[in-house]
Amino acid sequence: MDNRNGIAGLPTLAETVRAHDLGANKKLGQHFLLDMNLTDKIARLAEPLDGVSVAEIGPGPGGLTRALLLRGASKVVAIEMDQRFIPALAEIGDRAEGRLEIAQGDALKYDIAANLPAPRKIVANLPYNVGTKMLIDWVTASPIFWEQMVLMFQLEVAQRVVAQPGENHYGRLAVLCQSVAHCRLAFEVPARAFTPPPKVDSAVVVLEPLDAPFPDLKTLGRVTQAAFGQRRKMLRRSLRSLAEQNNLVLEDWLTLAGVDPKARPETLPISAFQALAGMISA
């Protein structure tokens, strides 16, 4: 794009934060990533960006926003709740020649599918306090409206997304996400990289839709919620109430799904949870 030099010529992020007196709001889970090498590294994970609409959540002073535009995103919609950041983002927009749209408001209520043309990607350093809620909303949406997601979370949340059966972080989030997408942890980001530094490290996760995602995430969510809500109990106990709600004979349901009634949920492969959900759906 011929306007990349204009974006590259903006003041540094640190200068922008000082000029606009932008302190981080702890209540909104704000931690600024001011290192443009890191924001560029995140943006590169989302390439190719030509012809793609990108939804960015919580852009703050706009470090990742700049990186996405510099990497050639055809359109970036920056969804920001905190109005203090709008002037700083507008300065980027002034040099983006129409490629940046600023949407002020709550990203939890923003309909990405309705407001961005396809193909769509979601790239964001998500606020710690709502990141998991947003992720579950996006992976359980039907039909899948995104081509790729590149998301930064607290390290523990990122580990929960990519965890495998038998691992400490394996649970409901891993089953739901991996039933819809290929999930990988791209790289970790130490707390010291942020301003102000959070109490924990972070990590970037990449999700790309499966060719054949599991079709009934709502039912799968009910099964995993019941199972992992009592993760130390055997499945014949944790799933008893759900079986009764769906007029299923518990032992028959588990046996037909190929699940050992004495097993604990953290040991089950994702396919077993899908089998249990599929029998309810049927």
C-alpha cells in the first residue's frame, strides 16, 4: 500500500501514550504492548492480509493496529470501548486512506459477521477480563464466520485452548476450541513486555477452522460443562444429572459412546465428548 510510509512515520507508541495522557485502566484489563517488533510479529501470523477484513478488539493506543495496516490489511475495524483512545486511533486513520474504521463500543455486543465483509480474521491482544468469554462466543458461532483468529491471552488461558487429554490445563475450553479449529500456541510474551506489566505472562494462540467442525457446539458445551464442572469425579457421577434431563440411561449412554463410566473427564479424548454430545443431538 502506498500509504504505509505515512503510518510508519507516526510518533512512537510511547510518545502517543504521553501526548494523549493514556494511563491503563485496570478495571478494563488494559496492558499496553508498545514494542512494535512484537506487534509486527503478531500481525505476521495473520498473513496474508491483502483482501482481508480484520477485526481488532481493544486496540488501545494502536500498536497492533499500525502493524496490521503496515502488513497490508485491506480493512481494519478497531473496536474500542474506552473513548480516551479514539483520538490516538484517529491519527492512524488519517494516514490509512480509508483502511481503518474505528468502532467505539463493547466488543461483546459487536456483530463482526454483520459489520465486516468476508473473508474475516480476528486479531487482538484481548482484555484479560473478557478474553475467554469472547473466544467462546466466536468458536460457538454458527456458521463459523471467521477465517482465522490470532489472539493473545494470559498464558494460562492460552494453555487451556491448546491442551491435550491428560494435561493439567485440559478442559472444557480445549474441547470446544479444538472441535472447531486447529489450535496452536505460537509464542509466549513475558509480562515485562507490557506497560504496565501484568502479574502473569501472556501467549499468542492461532486458530484456523477445521474442514469439518463439530456441528452442535451448544450440546457439546452442555456435556463439557457437566463433566468438567466436577472434573475430579467419575463421569458416571458428573454426567448423571445431564442423562436424566435428556431421558438417557446413564450407563447405556456412556457405553454406547465408548466411554468408561469410571473415567474422569481430563482423561477423555475430544472425540469421546463429541460422541456423548452426538447421542443427545440425535
